[in-house]
Amino acid sequence: MPLPQPKQPGFFMGENPHEQSTSSNKHEPYSGDEVSMMSLKARFHKINIKLSSMGRVFVILVCCFLLFTLTNSSTPAMINPSQSIRDGETLLSDGGSFELGFFNPGNSTNRYLGLWHTKSPKTVLWVANRETPFSDRLGGLTITREGVLVLLRSPNDTVWSSNPSRTAENPVAEVLDYGNLVVREENDSNPENFLWQSFDHPCDTLMLGMKLGSNFVTKTDQFLSSWRSAEDPAPGEYSYLIDTHGYPQLLLKRGNKTLFRGGSWNGINFVSNPRPLPISNEFVFNSKEVYFKFEIQSSFRVRQTLSPSGLLQSYILSDRTNDWVITDAGQPDQCDNYAICGPNTRCEISRSPICVCLDGFVPKSPADWNFSDWNDGVYPENSARMQ
């Protein structure tokens, strides 16, 4: 009786079958030398297993899953008291628009915890430890069981911490998709119940949804303060705020000196703001608080930033360039500077010099006046000059 034709084995030890001749499916018997060679290769090389196409697909799926898991573990959506963010790691908003992490501004070696838009990571919009940087990369952010955000240089060296409005039960820290870093209860996402939020503590930038104003109950103020320089986010000389003396109005100040007055609210805008941003805004004034803010809109991003030189500049995030594009470089002309000409005068930007005495008044120092030095002011033309 003839023996049945042997079948090809599913796998074998030896050369990759794709490297052999495919002219015939029959294999010649191995000689003694070939068997010895195969034994040596079996000792010094791994077993080469021919995977099926299904096996390859399985391996690819496993690799993709591991890559996805590792990527998301380095950029979590929120942290709880058992987790932390170390230098080199970030906290990413759920929609991927904003990111919290560590950075050093410009050529400075100081490290800060800041927040930026993911399309423009070099433009930092909010800084936690503005006045307390650290020089190494050992910092970390954690949240206590009471709901306090703590920025640590080392386990026993606190650089910065938040001040929540009350003690938490199950706190989490999260970056919202409009750029607000918040501490809240794990199962409560109502903004009215946030324990703490970065929007209550602006730096140099007014973002969509962030208030500029005063709370008369908690006696807290929200205002912009410029960076000291492009490499130092500590509070600088300039501030932009709502003045609550009399009817509220926007003021730009250098120290205690008022440089620009935005005027009062007319129901649509502040009267001295000639180029308002093309976005909905809100002004509230009652017995508990007064504030101004831009409404949150998902269609585009807008910000106003107070520069280290005292210019209030407006930007829109461009989808074309993935960067912030300036729309207003600051005050339009010198006549917007507060009280630039002094009492009994008016400012006319089309004239030179721009300051003009009212009828019946003359400059105390005509020579200085013509050189745009109005510090001496004016006095009545027909009265004796006071010595």
C-alpha cells in the first residue's frame, strides 16, 4: 500500500521560508551537515514562528492600545489626592484645547507652573507661582484631601498653594476646555460650586469667561497686572481694573497713577473704548459685585493681555496660523491718556501740540507748552499769576 503524501509543517526551526526558493513546494531531505547546522542555529538563535495574518492584526491592535494608554497616562484630564503632575508632565483639558504644565519664560532658567492654549504653547496665559519660581526640574503639583492645590519644590518645600472657599470631601483638579483651572467635588461640575478657580486670580491676560471686577461680599478684586518683563511673570508696574469709586469704569494704571480711563458702561460697551472686540460681553453691577467679562464662545478664542510696557493688546487665535494674531496694539492715540493736558484744557489729536487751552486760559509756561510739556498747566488769562 503506498504511504500518504506528507503535509507541510505549520512551523519549523530554520531560515525564514520567504527567503527560500518558491519554485517548488517540495523540500529535499536534509543532509547530515545541514542537520548539524540547524542544531547550532537552534542553540544560538530564537525560534522563528510564522505568524498568520490574524496574528499580525492582533499584535498591531495590542501595540495601538498600549500606545493610547501610555499617551493618555502622561496627559490626564484631572488629578485627585492620590495623583500628581511632575515637571515634564501636563494636565490636558477634556477637549484638548488647554494644557497646564511647567515652563521657563524666554531665556530664564526659572521654572513656573502655567497654562496655555495647545495651538500656541509658547504663549502662557496664566501662571500659578508668579513670584516664587524654582530653578530645578523637581517641582510637582498635587491636591490635598481638603481640596488645596499645592505646588512643591520638594516634599517639605511648598512654593505655592491655592485657598479654596471650603473644605472638600472628594476633590479633583481639572483644566476646563475654556482655560479655567478648577478644584471641585468629583461628582459636582456646577461652576457655582467650584471650591477654587484660576479665573478668580487673573495674571496679565483676560480670557473668555474670566471676570474683571470686585466682589463686595468676599472683598476680593479681579484685575490684570502686567509681567515685570518678558522673562519674569512677577507682577509689574501696570494694572487694568474696574474702579468702583462712583459709577464703575475701567482704568489703566501705572502704580497709583491713572494713565487711561475707559469710561462708564453705556449698556453695550465702555464709552471710551473705540474698538471693542467682536464678541459678546457682559457687565453686572449690583449690591454683591461688579464685573465685566467676555462671554464664552466655542467658535473662536479671544484674549486681552496687558504687556510689560503697559499696552492693553487684543488677540484672536487664528485657525490658519495656529497662533495668536494681534487685532489691537493698544491705545489709539495720546488723547486717551488720562488727564494728559490737565484742568481747563482739551485734547485734540489733529493739532500740534495736542493740548489746547479753554477760552480765557493761557499756558503758565508757553515755551514748555509748545514742546508738549504740560506739567505747569494753565491759568486765567486776565488774572495775576500766582507766585
